Amino acid sequence: AVDGESLSLAAFSAVAAGTRGILFTSTRRIDGDDRESRARAAAAREMNLRLQVLEPWGAAGRFAARAQTSSDEVQAFVMEAARARVVVAWRCVQGSQIVARRYAGGDIPANEAPLTVLVPGVPEAHQAWEVAPGGLRPLRQQRVTGGVSVTLDDFMTHAIVLFSGEPAVTAHVQARIRGAAA
């Protein structure tokens, strides 16, 4: 059976490493009526929606830097395109080989513990936005030594953060999110 979180971790790792394309393959049909086929189709569809938002950076952008996070279990990479940067952050335990960590009942990270990400090289005029299924949400940010610090209050497994000072860029990302949800 396909694990949607592991699929996300693999795709995010590939995009952060500079991959220009990702191919999902399966030895079984993805359009079947059985439970496993529906789960596989849903996982691929969800990942494709996330990748649509990242497409401008994945296709034409470049890896800019690694971002520092307040958790040893979270990796974050900065990709840069013409007038914006995007940070992809995901929870991945060291040595897990891109397999999502399975949490036991009381082991799940608490929402009360926000994740802080230090992003280097962000221009002064850029605003931070969390890319969420419902659209862009502004994030608290603070310029500190080493870059801009942003706080993700509800970080669980992964997040995408957009930095831009251009209304046209944020409008374009909003349109991609709406198009992906349709």
C-alpha cells in the first residue's frame, strides 16, 4: 500500500535536490475500485496538487540555501526564482530513508510547539506567507542575524512558505492554489 506522507517526503526531497521532474509509477492500476487503488490515486492526486504550487521554483528556480529550523527532525530548503523564494520544510527523522515517521498516541508533536525557520537571503521588502489548501496565510516574521525568522504555529509533517514582495507573485500562487483545489 502507498503511504501518502512517505510519497510527500520523497517528492519534497527530490524537488529540494534540484530535480526538474518527478514520475510516480505503480505496478498496479491506479483507477481500480478497490481500497488500495483509491488510496494510491488519492496520494498521487494530493502530491500533484502540492507540486503544482511548487512548479515555478522546481522548473525554473534554483536551490538557494538550506534553512535552519528549531527542530532536529525538520529539514528545510530555500528555492529561488525571479522575484520570490519558497521554503519547503518537512519532518524527517535522521536515517529514516524518506519514510514518514510513525507516531504513537502520545508521541505526536503538539500544536503548542511552533516551528521556527531561519531563512537566509530574504530581501527586506519580502513578506512571508504559508501556502495552505485554502490560500496564502501571512506569517509572523522577524529580521534577525542570519536572515528572516518565521514561525509556523501548526506545523505537523510539512509546510511550504512563500517569500515575496510582489503582489503579482502572490496573486499567481493564490490562483494556482484555487486551480489545484477545483
